[in-house]
Amino acid sequence: MTASKQQEAESEPDPQVVVAPGDAARSSRHDRGLWRDLTAYWILGLCNNYGYVVMLSAAHDIIKQFNPTDDAEESDSGRNCHLVSTGAILLADVLPSLFVKMLMPFFPFWVNFRIALAVAFSAAGFLLVGFANAEWMALLGVIITSASSGIGETTFLAYSSRYNKNVISTWSSGTGGAGVIGSLSYASLRSLNVSPRDTMLIMLIFPAIEAVAFWLILRRPQVDILPVTTVESTEVLISDEKPLVGFKEKFFYIKHLFKYMLPLCLVYFFEYFINQGLFELVYFEDIFLDKDSQYRWLNVDYQIGVFISRSSVNIFQLDKIWLMSIFQFVNVVYFLTEVIWWYTPSIWIVFVIVLWEGLLGGGAYVNTFYRMSKEISAERQQFAMAMVVQSDSYGIALAGFLAIPVHNAICGLPAATRGVVW
């Protein structure tokens, strides 16, 4: 073959190459504009999960605020624990989100309307909790915040199928950052004696930042519909690559997603059973932190672990998510025995284990969705992301239901004493 013919052959399009509209345009401006998408998705992850994290961090205070007789009854039980588990706040913070996540994949993808609704709900949630003068009003604020998070997470992850796959990494890092910034800002403001109402009003800045990131920083996709695959030949797409059409096709496709959903569900079930059923029962007397502060700073520690692991996918990747679920179960065994017998001699040991717990949870989340971005075709990615994102909520909801009776059972046990304290 002559050199000129070889060049012609190399320049001919491969009839098997699949090209999604908008990909070439985005690729050509990679160096000039990709930073906007990556930055926007980090901010969106931060703002979307911020309210959810704050409500969990405030769970202990919310319960205490509306149960003023709780402290008097605690001393009679023999253990220093609230009669109402923070698992109750967890359920209010996750069930609405789960309900929204279950419905959203089957609704029209009106992205601007969805995000406007998420921003409005987020602001309303902070206002309701801040100005609550009754327990039902505070719980309603938590519920609305949860719905906002569910709408946002489902929509943003589905929308990521129209952008560079690295937005998954920055989104996950942003959600991890929400854990650190949310729990740390709440703990810090409360340590400075800022009132719960003023704390919630200060946090109204985050829904505003979310709106700016989505409508001003994030670039619009080249084609504002799900990328349609075009083939240069007349061959019909194989069945596995066809876009999913209609409820029936989507419903039967879910079974192919179980390999992603089940491990993630288990990791989060174990993780939140610890956080909302057992955390507040881990208590060290006569140290530099009082009981309420110990709960807040254990949450901060956990969120630091989540942030580190959710930001690590471009450095370290792990496909075997089931390994993380096994390690998380070991953590459950430790915390369950610790809150019954109080055998750990130092709170710093607990801080290390809680950090490890957060690393496992964050790692399971980011590796699951990053793996999906590589293994699932663009035509099915939008629906697949929206479905799999439900699995952590299933685990969290189950943890909330189990945490309440387990918490109450442990509170009824005779008070433990630490034999050795460092």
C-alpha cells in the first residue's frame, strides 16, 4: 500500500466507532472549559449533601431541645443516654430522600425544574429547623431537607452522563467535603455558643451557592438531551447498547445493577447503624470533651474519613466493594461490644476506628459510581446512576429502623464502667 493510500485509509472513519453528539465539541475545548464542569460538580456535591449532614450533626441537639425531661430520666436508667435515639432523626433525614430517589428515574428529566425545586427545598428546610417551636416543625424541616438532597443527587448523577467522566470524581469529593464542612461548621458554631436558629440562618448561603454553581458555572451540554449514539454503518445497535425506553425496559434492567447496589447498600447499612444507633452511647467521662461535644466531634472525624476516600478515586480504585462491606461489619461488632462493656481505654482509639469507618463508606460510594461510568454505556448511564444511587438510602433506612430498638435495649442495660482509662 502506498503512503498516500495508507493515509487515506487511516483517515476513514471506523464504521464500528460510536460517537455521542457533543463529545467531540467538549473534547475540543477540554483545556479551556473542563475546569468549569469539574469545579461546578464539586460545589454541587458539597451543597447538595450539606443540609443532610448538618441535620444528622444536629440530631442530638434537636432531640434534646424538644425533650427537656430526657436528662432527668437518663440518670434513672443507669446509662447516660437519651430515651429517643438519633435514629429517629436519621429516618426523617433519609426516608423522604429514598422515596424521591425511587420515583425520579421514571419521571421526565426536566433538569432546570428539578434543581430549582431542590434549591427551594434546601432553603425551606434550614428555615423550618431554625425557627421551629415544636418538634413536628423541626422534623418537617429535616424531611424537606432530605427531599432536596434526594432530588439533587438523583438529578446530578444522571446529568453527569453528559459530561466528562471525571465529574463523578469531583462530585464524590464534593459530597465528602460536605461531610467535613457540614459537621465541622455545625460543631464549631455551637462551640462558639451560636444559637441553633442563627446557625441554620447562616447556612442558608449554601442553597444560594448551589444555584450559582448549576446555572452560572456549569456549562450546558452540547445537546441538552441524553446523548444518542450514532453509527456510521447501517448496522443496528446490539441490544445491550440500546437506550432504555419505557417503564418495562427500565424495570427489567434493574436486575443488571444488583452487583453495584447490594454491596453499597450493605456498607451504608452497617455504617449508619453505628452512627445513629451506637455513636451517642460511646461516652468517656471526665475528659476534655463533654458528652454532647464527643458526639459532634466523632461525627466530624467520620466525615473527614468520608471526604478523604471520596476524593481518592483518581489515585486509588477498588472494584471489590464487597470487601468494604465485610470490614464495615467488623466495625459494627466492635462498636456494639464497646457500648455494652465500655472496654476501650481511650477516646483516641475510637477516633481512629471512626475515621476508618468513614474511609470505608466514602470509598464504597465513589468506587461504585466511578466503576459504573466506565462499565455502562452512555445510553444507559443516566438511568443506571439514578437507580444505583438509591441503594445507599435503602441501607441507611434499614439502619435507622434497627438503630432505635437496639439503642433503647442498650439503654436499659446496667451502666458499664471503664476498667482502664488512658
